[in-house]
Amino acid sequence: MQRNTTLNLPDKLVSRAKAYAAEHGTTMTAIIRAHLEAITSSGETRAADDPLLAYAQGQLSRTEAIRLLGLRDYAELLVALGDADLPMPSAPPHDIENQATTFAKLWRQS
């Protein structure tokens, strides 16, 4: 189960965080989730310690996972996921909603 949470953050911080997320091919949600997972971990192997696991859990962007794993491209990332028997990450609900909204707009225009 996932929950939407409202955060009260300074506008400048939000702007910097959005820019950082865009530059790194990720979302603010993924960044916040990764940090919360890191600070609340009970000591077991954390996804932050394994970029492939973090990517499979949606905590790391594709670009960042490829870089951290030293892979050439997305195809190698897919092979690594398969070799590790890890699933493809699911898109966050807000991304799916944005894609559906965009599709609906395009559909109406055609």
C-alpha cells in the first residue's frame, strides 16, 4: 500500500530538488523514498547498498542504475535484472496518472 503525504518545504529547496531529479533522471518521490529507506533501515541489506535492487524497487533511476553498475546501456541493465531474477520496476502511480492524462489529451486532439 502506498500513501500520499504532504510535505511543507521551502520553495527554493523544492526547485533545487526538482532540478536535481530531472538532471538525474529520477523523481523527488524516488529521492525521498531512498533517503527514508536509508535512515530507517533495520540493518538488513538495504537497496541503497545494491543499485540493481534499488532500481528494481523503483528507488533509483534507470540512468543512475546504469552508471552505478558500470553498464553500457539499458539492454545490459535488463540482462542484469534477468540474471538476478529481479522484476522490472513499476512506474510510480503519479507517473502512470501523468501518462494517462497526456494520452487522453492527445487522443482528444486527433
